Amino acid sequence: MTPTTLSTLTCPETQNLGELIPALRRYARSLTGDADAAEDLVQDSLERALSRIHLYQEGTNLRRWVFTIMHNRFCDIARRNRRQGRAIPIHEWDGDVAIGPRQSERMEVWDLQKALNRLPETDRKVIQLAALDGLSHEETAQELGVAIGTVKSRLFRARERFRSSIDMASEPQHAAA
């Protein structure tokens, strides 16, 4: 509201409201720290003051009354925002916020576990130590009590069997007619 629109109202107190607008804007800006939010707060406070002008007691400080309305309105808005949480404009949302379905990942892990379980115990053990546990060839050889060359050859053959086991599991199963 501008001073000219306020002065057209009949109540003499409303004419003085127009003079308070610059000070209200400064105070609102100090409360909110945001020009747009401050302008909204000023508008809201003036609207409340005008709608409740009948509650104003003549002879009291109009400036203090309006500033109290603004301060109380700011506190109400702050309380509401704390309850509701911070609003984030839709254009600031990150498109990667949503978590996609994870069933396929779990199925893949389950298929890998089944393929690993189909391997002979020696192959499973060498893959577990070298690939899953991250042990070096030397550490795997010590753990299994075999030579490093044996670990390398077992690991090569185990990986080949594992790949073919995965390939067999991924092929569609056709029912016999």
C-alpha cells in the first residue's frame, strides 16, 4: 500500500500509517534478511493493522502498535516455518533426489550369489579371498597354503567358471514342450 491509497480511507489513524511504511520496510528487512519476504511482511502487517484499526486505542503510540503487529506476525511466520520445515522452490530441487527402485540390484546380487554357490569349494574360496576380500595373490597363497602360481591358475579357472555360470543363469529358461 502506498500513502496515497491509505489517505483515502476515512479513519484519521490510517493517514498516519502511510508515513510509517519506509520505517516498516527497514524493520521488516532487518527481521527477514530478504527483500521479497520483507515486502510481504510489510503488506501483511499493514493489512492486519487496517483490519484491526478498531482495536487501536486513540492516544497511544500508533508506530509502536503497528511495529508490534509486524513483530508478532514475523514470530508467527517463523514458528509456522519451523513446524513445516524449510520450503525449497521446485526449480532448486536436484533431479537426483529420488531413489530409484532397488529390486533389480538385489536380484543381480542374488543371481551372483547363486552363481558363486554353484562353483566348487576350491573355486569359491579363491574368488572370495582374492576378489571379494581383496587379498593379494601372495596373501591368498598363504591363506590357502599353496604356491602363488597355483593361486593364479585357480583364480583364472574360477573366474572363467563363474562367468559361464552367470551367463547360464541369465539365459532365459524355456520349458520343455
